[in-house]
Amino acid sequence: MTVPETAIAADGLDLHQALFRRLMRAARGGLNEVFVGQMLASWMAGRGVLPARMGLDEARFREMIDWHFPGLSGAGEIREGEAVDGRFEELDDVRGLLLQHRAQRSRSEIWVADIVAVGCMGSDHLWSDLGLFSRADLSALMALNFPTLAAANDRNMKWKRFIYKQLCEAEGMRACRAPSCEVCADYRDCFMPAEAER
Ligand code: SF4
């Protein structure tokens, strides 16, 4: 399959890139493989915040790898990690929101929803915590897997902020102290300056 340039932009670490390229060689050719491959390569290289098996149970983790990368052999380098943080109470809410908006094109959307929800427990940018290569890749992942949710983020709000704002609004809570974004002191926390995109 052809790997988009955003996915192969070199960031300096050979192991990381070697893992990603190996995954792409083993990929079945689905649209999600670039994104799952980025996250899996980063996780295997010890990047990002994803816990053991990227937050999936063992059977579903293996199923995801077999589905996306049937040509992958000897996954002995797949690392252990910390278990999912049980204090992450909103995990099911985030997962549920994502699944409400899934494209219904592939079973892969369900694994991706689980992984993105787990990634939301990180404290850095969501794309980075997930092990994606850029924020543009996260936007593309969201558009592919959860298109109606992605379309609703028509002002380019940071994804984690946007997801949590959707949950608050669904609960009837006011997530924002300011009457509008234009007059809000937290503007920079919610919106990504164009120059910050990689
Ligand atoms: S910029 Fe302020 S008003 Fe707009 S979403 Fe963020 S916190 Fe809410």
C-alpha cells in the first residue's frame, strides 16, 4: 500500500520508523492501517502514553493486529506496559461518544475508539499521547473513523478539549465560563494555533 507522506515524515528515531515501516509492509491495505500503524509503532517503541496492549484486552489486541497486519510475524518485541488507569472514570463516556459517531465502515473503528479513549487520559496533546505522528494525522483519523463528530469540530478545536466539551454539553453542563470563544481567556487552551501543527 502507499503510505501518505504525513505518516512517513522522519522524526529522527530509527527504531520508531523501522517499526512503522515493518507494520506497513505487513498491512492488509485498509484505510486505518496508517493510523493504527503509527500508534502501534510508537507504542512498541515506548512513545506516547498508551498502556499495556494499547488499552485493549489481550484477545482484542491480537485480533486487531491480525486484522490490520496479517503479514506480521514474530511480534516478540511487543512490550508490556502499565494497565489502564482505573481512575479514568470517563473512559466509557469518551468511548461511547466516539462510537455514536463511528462511520460503520469497518470493525477497526471500534478498536480505534477504545484506543483514542484511553489516549485521552494523557496530559500532553492527544495526537502525541496516542503516538500519532502529527495533529493532522489525528484529524484524519477522526474524519475517517468518526466523521460526524469530526465534522462538528468545524472551528479546529483541540481534539481532547472538543471531545470533553461534547460530553459536558450532552450532560447539560456548561463547560465554559466565557459566553463565547472570542472573549475567552482560555482560547489558546482550546484552539490549536496553525503554526503548532506538524
Ligand atoms: S475558548 Fe473558552 S469558551 Fe471557547 S470552548 Fe474554550 S473554554 Fe469554552
